[in-house]
Amino acid sequence: MNYRHAYHAGNFADVVKHAILALLLEHLKAKDKPFRVIDTHAGIGLYDLTATEAGKTGEWQGGIGKLLRGDGKPAIDLSRKLAEALAPYLATIAAANPNGKLKHYPGSPWLVRHLLRDTDRLTAVEMHPADHATLAALFAGDIQVKAIELDGWLALGSFVPPKERRGLLLIDPPFEQPDEFKTMFERFEKAYQRWPTGIYALWYPIKDIGAVANFHKRLAESGITKILGAELWVRERTTPDTFNGTGIVICNPPWQLDRTLDTLLTGLAPILGETDKAGRRVWWIRGET
């Protein structure tokens, strides 16, 4: 209950996570059938980068600030392939800042809502009472969004599978608890049993390499197939007691997403990296058998 994403919005992990989320949504929109996105740890939806919280950490300057200047103009020239991979994400950033300046950063619920079609739906779950109130106010009157005050882990049992039977489950916990990897694996495994055709995106920080490796091992041995891993680190992955990188596990990824993510992370690693030890990897934790 202590975690507030307002202090971290727009950091390097958000850039990677939200760029991948935007790509997943674009793939879902390639088919006419409606879908639902379930965001288990939604936050407040939209963040003010000029507010006190963001100013205290300045983390956004090492993330979105490396792609866009304060006036909204590109901070760096992008290769054609990287620009294409980032296009859905950067379009959302632009939509959140209609005056052209980089003032607001869209969290996952705002990003998702912006990219939905008229037939698609979002269930945004947030446990923190004040943050939920802000989230609910943001989407007040929007019939395509349900903002629910609930423990995100309970949402996996309450809302899976969605009635659309097609969509994406984003699991993005704050990792404040020491057993968060264990909880995420167990809740994902149960959700998958109820909805094996859904797309799952599981975010995690790269801090404790042992915990990350054990998480991957449990996924590989679970019997669940089509599990893709993607990581980017801004310094040596083994630097102790430090937020070194960001990772996402995607179950049932769209066709050829692995290639797109390799292009995305190959381009982003030198931009977001803080040392010459920055890097990335995209690999199959368990392929299709």
C-alpha cells in the first residue's frame, strides 16, 4: 500500500513496458473480434511529470526524457526500424500532451484506453483507495472502462476469463513483497488454466538475479508453452541492491513478436543505458511443442 507510481512514471522500465504493451494492442486490433484488457495493478492512469512526486526522483529523465525533450520534440534521431517499433507508443505520448509539450505521462490504463477501438473494453484494477479514486475520476462516464478498487491478485480470479474470450492480461505489481515472484507465478498459472488462449504480459524488475532465474525456471517447467522473455538492463545485471533492468514475460505472444521486440530492445538499450554494460535479450523461455 506504500508504493506510488507517481514517483517513477516515465522511467526506463515504463518506456520498455509501455512500448511492448502498445505493440501487443496493435496486434490484437489486427482482427475484427472485440477484446478486453485486464490491468491488475493500474495506478492512477495519467501522471504529471511536473508534479512534486516526479520532480523528487527525476526518473522520467532517464526514460521518456531520453526519447523526447520537454518541448515534445525528439531528443535523439531514431533508426527507421526503431521508429516503426516505437510508433504506437509515441503516438500515445503525443495524444496525452495535446499542447505538444512533454508534461503528462500515460500509465498503462490511459495508454490502453487510447488504443482501444469502440468494441473493445478495459478493466482497470487498483487497490490503493486514493489512487483508485483518481483512476475512477479519470474514466468517469466512459462505458468502455471499468475502474475497480480491488487487490490486483484477486482480479485474476474474479475477471478471468473475460466474456470476450479474447484479450490481454497485464500483471504489473510493485514488487514490494519478498515473495512477489512466487505469487505472480502461482496466480498466472491458475489464470492460464481458466483462460489458456489469452495473452499474458508479466512485468518484473531485474534486481535479484537469483529470484529472476528461479521465476524463469518455474515458467519453463510449468508445462505452459509459448512463453517469450524480453529484458533490457541499463547497467550490469548483477549490480547488487540496484534496479538494474526491466523484464517482461509474454505468454501466447502474437506471431513474429519476438522479432519486433528484438528490434525494439536492440535500439533502446544504447539510448536508455547508463553504462557500457547496458544490454538486452529476447528469448523463448518455452517454445511451442
